[in-house]
Amino acid sequence: MREELVVTDLIADELRLIRISVPGVRGSIAATTDGLVVAHDVPGLEPTQIAALVAAIHAVAVRASWSTEGGQLKEVITRGSDGYLAVYAAGSAAVVAVLGTTDLNIAMLNFQARKMIERIAAHSASLARRPQAGSPAVPAPPGHGAAVAGESLPARRPRAE
């Protein structure tokens, strides 16, 4: 339990660092790939709703990236009339979303976020549930986790030429 608190504190520190380091960042959140909040820095917003939405965006983007032969998802960025939402894959266990204003420099964000995402991925790996010794492993549903390094993907259909 204490280890989880330390890990979430480390992740929260990373999220605050990105807001401080990149002008135009309004906040950020780290969530599990199934939509649970790990840590957040989203003043004035509801983190549980954002975590669920970000996990859904991530899942669709992972599938879209693989289906279009784009490979393993790194990030997906949306731009709205009032700002940006950047969603980054942080290993197999977490997703990080950064909310930005219309003045956000996406290139600067991507440059600054790269190392933060790597650190969050390393921290969040320890939060992933592992089967207890002696208990049977529960297999993932078909298609779940296809973007995890080392796992095989379902066979692709041949392209129509």
C-alpha cells in the first residue's frame, strides 16, 4: 500500500513538472488503460471522468494505429476551438493526457513530455496487477493489450490490391 502511494506521488510530481515546464499546459492526468485515475494535476476539472474518456481515446487510437499499419501508438493529439488534448501511451499499464490552451506549442510539449512519459511508464509498471503466486492467471480478452511490446497481434488480412 505504501509503495503505491509513493509511486502515485512520483507520477503526480511528473505531471506538475510538465505544467511548469511547458507554457500553455493547463493540466495533466495519468490513468490506467482501463480508465482509473493514477494521479492528476487538473485544477477545476473532474479527474475520474477525464481518466475514463482518455482511456477510451487511447483504446480507439491503439486499434486505429494497428489497423492502419501505423505500429505501436505513441500519442494522439486533438485540437479544439479552445485548446488541445494530447494523449500519450505510457507503457502497457498507463495513459497520460495533457490539456493545453490554444497557445500551447505542441512541438515543445512533445519534446518535454518524452522523458516524462518514459518515467511515468517506469513508475506505473509497478502498479500493474500481477497474479499472486499459486493463483491462475486470467487471460486478456481477444484484442486487449495488442499494443504491448512482445505480444503478438492477430493475423492481418491480406491487402486488396
